[in-house]
Amino acid sequence: MTDAIGPGVIEWQNRPLGWVYPVLFIDAIRVKIRDGAVAHRPIYVALGVNLEGDRDVLGMWVGTGGEGAKRWQAVLTEIKNRGVDDLLIVCCDGLNGLPESINATWPRADVQTSVVLLLRNTLRYTPQNKCPTIMKDVRPIYTAKTLDAASERLAEFEEKWDAQVPDVIKLWREAWAEFFPFMSFPFMSFPVEVRSIIYATYTVESLSALPQRPTRVRGHFPIDQAALKVLYLTIRRTDGRGGNAVGKVRHRKSVLSTLAIHHDDRFIQL
């Protein structure tokens, strides 16, 4: 049965893509694969939002966890060779060498480090009993409507928590310039719907949730291709509860209209 899926996976991984994607997300999800011994391996997923407002997984690649610019250049070149001439915004998690490779492949793309990474690292430095309160208190920072408002919320957060979780405060202060380009022009001129797509918490977390049920059932995968086949079947399955990684984005008409106004010269083929 799994051998029968193989040709479909290869055809899907090499299918032609759209000429432009307004938003592209690149994230790593981790699964257990037996390579001599069972170990966690990253599978890198590229998910694009197309001109119709559909989320679509463009491809998946198994990595070792030590990828650098050369490996990312190969992956991105593969995507470009399949027809993607332009990207407007790329959201990624600061993987080593990835931002530089994006700029080399699509020089006009804006690279935005996903807020999800900052939230994950926040939890890493937070005692478990304080996690719900911390996450509630940081939300007003990254959902603020202006840069000044976000700075005020950060100052309030720092005043409240600096003595208890200094590592978290240091994390947010050091990450401020890197994680919040959407707080400056042109992102601040976007409506809330567009900005919610850009910091993409629900989209990226839906990617991270892809392997959870299959791996709970199997424990681990015997080889790389087995993991890719199961994830391929997972993303193609329709989830009527709205939990699938693919499908329509929220407020897609407003999002695409706004991006078209701000990037009119790059939507010319429409």
C-alpha cells in the first residue's frame, strides 16, 4: 500500500506551482525516524497562500537539523524552478542561512520571522506554572495596532515580570528589531486581517500539528520516505473541523486586496 503512494508523492512534490504567492511560510516539524537509532528529524514544510486565498503545501523536505545556506538555496531554487517567480512576504523561523537564501532567490521578498518562534522560546524560558499567565500578558504586545502601543505593552510586561522571568524579558528585548518589522511601514498600514496572516500563529501551528496523530499511532517511522508519505496523506485529508493546514485563509478578500494595492506592480499578471 505504501509503495502505491510513492509515485503520487513524487508527482506532487514536482508539480508546477503558481507564478506568485503573496505569503509563504517555511517551518520545521519534527518526527521520530529510525536511522540506526530512533531520533527526532526535522521535516521542512513550505506553505504558500496563493492569489485565490488558498493555503497550499508547496513541498516537504527531510533534513538533519544542521542545514545551512547551501541546502536552503537548493530547496528554494527547486521551488522557483517549479514556477514561483515572486514572493511578497516570507514568514520563517530564523533557520540558519534561510533568510539570506530567500533574499538571493527572490530579492524583492520581505522576510518576516514568525512570531510563533518567539512564543515557543518564551515558553521554553517560563516555569510551567506561569505559562498561561505569561502567554496572556504577551499577546497584547504582538497584537498591538501601532509600534508605540506595542512598545508600551512591552514596557508594562517588563515591569511586571522582570524580577520573576528575566530570561523572557531579555529574549523579547533582543528580538524586538528582528521579530517586528510588521510594526513599521508598510506593515503598519495594513489592516488587522493582513497582519494576523503575517504573524501567522494559527497557520504555523496547524503545520506543527500535522504529524501528531500519525506519530502517536506509529511511534516512529522506519525511513524518511515513510514519514513523507504519511504527511502527504495527512495534508490531503479534509478536516471538517477546520484544523487542516490547507484551505482558505481568514478574511482572504481583504488580505489579497490590500496586498495588491501595496504591491500593484507585482500583481500585473492578474
